[in-house]
Amino acid sequence: MHDINRMMLAMMMSTALHFEDLQSLRLFTWYTDSGFSGEDLVSDLFGFYRAIRPGFYTGQVKPVSYESALRRWDYYGVIGSFKNRGFKPIIFPDPDEPCVKHEPYIAELPMFMRWLYPWDDFTSGIVNVFTENGTAFGYTGIR
């Protein structure tokens, strides 16, 4: 099951990157700046982990209050203007905190979003791609 979850994670990450790439094309920029918006890929990854291991994660992600979120929005602006091409979150420090640098930064993921790594072992013979575009896969499950 672990290998299959790793394969699904690799497919989700690849698909998410391609989708965000499509949204970034000039074709759509007249309508939205959503491609690679600061939260997109991290949100996709969070949804993946919640789907394969359902649970209540609020205590581990530490969401801020509504008022604090509005303060950040007012200070930093629209999150779509902060592009993130990776699967690590961008943290926006509270502008009311006097002892921190008020600049967004990339942070580490919580542990529950790091226990699984995308499949990358294509030389073992466990997974075989049958078509050139990668749409059909074979899985032997033999280690």
C-alpha cells in the first residue's frame, strides 16, 4: 500500500504542476492570476494527505483567526501576487508582531505531510510505463 500511495502522490504532484502551468499561460492571465498562487500546491498536497489518511489536522496546521488573516491580507495584499512553484507553504508573519521581519518566507511542512515521498524508483522493475505519454502503468508489487 505504501508504494501505491507514493505513486499516487507522484501523479497528483505532477498533475497539479501541469494544471498550475496551464493557468499561468497568457491565455488565462486576462481573467485570473491564479497560476501558482501562494497556497495552490500546498492546498493540493494537504487534500491528498487528508484523503489517504483522514483526520482532524487543525491543531497541526495552526490556522490563524479571521481577524489575523484580514490583517495579513491588508498588509501583504492578494495572495495571488505571491507565486509558489513548490509544495512548501509561504508563511506571512503577523504585521502586528513587533519582533519579526514582516516578509513572507517559505516554511517546512508539518510532519503529517512529510511521511510519504513521491515515487521515483523507475529502474527497479516494480513500475513500468507502457505508453510514451505515461497514461498506462504496470505495478508488480514485487520488492
